[in-house]
Amino acid sequence: MLNDEICKLREKLNESIINHEDYNITYKLSIELDELIAKYYKEGIAKKDKRKSKK
């Protein structure tokens, strides 16, 4: 689910760059994408740690 959100936002960011949209829009999309990617990795690490603690 989070991966889907990342893909959609990445597509929006790419379109923004290709269409030479206002810098502020592109920048905002970039920040949002960075936050989603960070969340994705945090969740992945938490799941990995949880699995290790069960062993």
C-alpha cells in the first residue's frame, strides 16, 4: 500500500519536472516523496526487528 503511494507520487513528481511546473510545486512533491520513502524504510526496519526478536 505504501509502495503504491510512493509510485503514484513519484509519477506526479516526474510529470512536474517534465512539464516544467513551478519550482515550489516540484519541491513540495519531492519533499512528500522523501517523507513517504523514509516512512517505508522505517516500517521495513521495524518489521525486520520484530521478526528478529521472535527468534
